[in-house]
Amino acid sequence: MNRSYELCTASMRSMTYALKAQRLLEAAGVYSYIVKLDSSATRRGCAYGITFYCASGDTVRRILRSERISVSQYIMGGGEKI
């Protein structure tokens, strides 16, 4: 599969962080959407995340880190879109 179409997800501890992250990424021109995650799929039981194209991963990490958005874990695949 072409990496540019693979989905990755950044898991976060709250819906508030996910909303803020999505707004920041949208402002930077990065397509993303908020997802509900199965708590068993993450190390810390995080329930929300932002799904984005893996090809944008470096940009996503840079933006979230610079804005001090806490990401518990980056995982391959997407969650249930909400």
C-alpha cells in the first residue's frame, strides 16, 4: 500500500486535547479527524485521538510538540470517526 494513504493516529487523554489538535492541524493544512479509540488499543487507555495520513506524520509531530499538545502514543491505523 502507498504510505501516503495509510492512516496513523495520535492518542490523547481527552476530547479537549483532540479538538485543539485538530484545529491546529487544520490551520496548518493537514487533514485530520477526531476518533474514538478502543481503550484496549492504547497503552494508557486513552479514549480519543486524531487520525491523519501517515505521510504527514513528521509535520503532525512537529506541530503538536511545538504547541505542547500531549500525545500518549502514535499508532498505525485509524479509530472510529466521531
